[in-house]
Amino acid sequence: MTQAGLDAAARSLRAWLNLQQFSDLSTAEVTAFFTDAVADWASDQGYEVQREVSLPTIARQHRTGRLDLQLRHRSGRGRLISVEVDRGTKQWSLDKLVQAAELGHLALWLRWSRTPVTVSIPPTVRLIRAQVLRRTTLTQAKVHSLRPDNCG
């Protein structure tokens, strides 16, 4: 696939995520929700899903780069799709995706936050932004919600 393949994968995942919603989840629950939502989308599209996959060549500060999700089409055709799911803007996440793209993967970064992205996104990575709302409850817990059509 070319850049068109990367764009098509990003558009398809955005459309899937725009059908999703949740209310009052913790930070960990939101990350799990999005990771599961991406896995569901991938399965629906004919992909096998692997979680926490090591990249063969990237390492930083004595730790190996691990992708949140790696997707392989059941037909054996097409490129692998590598996905990172984050709340913040982690340069390390972007570095892993750039490395995955250099290995020939389609690289998607699902970032769930309303804060601006503070790093430059290279043309080999597609950013999907989920506009998750955050509020503090009466017990001072931080909870997050997503309404349909809030992923761009």
C-alpha cells in the first residue's frame, strides 16, 4: 500500500471510532477501551491482532520498543498496521511508529485527549484524535467520556 493505503486505514478507523461512546471511565479504562475498539475494528476488517509487539530494531534507555497493537491481514496480503494508543504526546510513541513505518508498516497513532499535539507528525504516520472529555467527580476522581462523532 502507498500513502493512499495509510490514509484509507486512518479514515476507516476514524469512522469506526466515531460510532463509539463511553461515560465516566478512569484513565486506564479509557486506554483499554480504545485498545479493544481498535482490535474490534481490525478483526472486522479481516486482521489478526497482536498486542504488545516488540519492534525488532528500536531500543531506548535499555528498553525495547513495544507497539500497543500490530495487525496482520488474515489473507497474508498487504502491510502490517502498527498502532499506538496514548493519552499524552509521547515522543517515544511517535519514535516507535516512525520505526515501524521504516520497516514498511502502516503507522497509526490514536491519541485520546483534547490538548493540542505538541510534536510534528511525519508524513509516514497518521494521527487520529479522540476528543475525550474529562471531569472531576464530587469525590475528586478524574473520569473521561466520549460522545459519538468526536474522533478526527
